[in-house]
Amino acid sequence: MDHMAGLYRLWVEENVQIANFWDTSHCIEKDEVAMRTALNRDVRDWRTYLHLRKSATNPKVLRLANGARADFYQQDGIHIWAPFDHAEKDNPDADTNALSYIICISIGQCNILLGGDATIKTWEALYEGNNGKLPKIHLLKASHHGRKSGYHVDSVKAMNPDLTVLSVGELKRKDDAEASYERFSNKGCFSTVDHGTILARCWVDGDVWLYDQDIVRIV
């Protein structure tokens, strides 16, 4: 639910039109009673998600997996690395993080990797499935807010990121992989805890500039 916050406001209150709604195949249910009493949780966001994922035309729902091909996103340089399949679609106890997308976006020679909430298990399968050879990544958005549960050292080393960005709340030290990402990021690892909202400007030659919430260049 943390990544659905504001969905009701976006779709219902502000009437923002959604052309394509990317989803994964699953049958997971949520405890709506628990959501009503939890902080920063709005049951309306969950119900909006349930409505949208059943849509046929407005928006069009896409459930894509590794290797999917279609002109409309390939022309935008979008490549789907995960999920691999829909094997968990009938498992009500499926790990939601294991269903996460990993998406690579290429702009000229610049590769941007959005790690979603992918788990170590997903990264291991991706790494092994590609015989340890992953494309050079210029900007890496770390999986699962930079937690160790989403950090796979071999994959990070193979991607050889120039810059890594962590979108985090307050992680306990035992869960935080920031130092590990820093070690293998050529130009550094930067967190929203330190810089607020981070803006990235990506150039077709592979260069990436980062700015903080005041639009002051970080690197």
C-alpha cells in the first residue's frame, strides 16, 4: 500500500486520465479493517487499485513480464527485466515484493534502472539467467528503498552504476545497504533522506546530473 498512496486522489478527485495501467498477476487480498486504523493508509487507494486493475479499456491494463515486446514502449526505450512470469498468480500468500517490476529505460546511450521492490531472489535469478552479464547502468534507483533485502552484490557489480539513488524513509541500520551501494557506485550514492526530492537529468551520451529539492546540483 505504500506505493499506492494518493491513487484515489489522482484518479477520482483530480480526474487524471491513465492510458496504460501496469500491474502484475496475483490474487492477494488486503485487510481493509486494518488499513482503516493504520497510519498513512487510505482504504480508498486500495479500492481504487482493485477497480483499475479490472479495467478493459479506460485504462488499458498491462501485465508484462521479462522479454515482452511492443512498439509503444520499445520506442520509448523501456525494457522489462522482471517479473519473469505469472507463476504466483493463484497464490494468495505470494510475496508482493517478489512480484515487483524491474524496468530499464534507455535514453541514447544512457541506461536508467528502476529497481522497484525487487528481492535478492529476483536479482539472483536475473543475474544467473543472463550469465552474470547485465548492461551498464548510468543511474540506478535502488530496490526496496535501499534495503539489504533488495541488494544483490553481484548484480550491482555487473551493472557498474555511475550513480545510485535511494528513496528512503528511516531505515534501521541493520536493514540499510547504502554503504554497500556506495562502494560500487562510481560517482556516489545519494539518499532522499539527505537531499529531499532528487531530480535527475540524463543525457544521451550517458552522463547524469543530480539535483536536490532546491534544484541545486549535487553531482
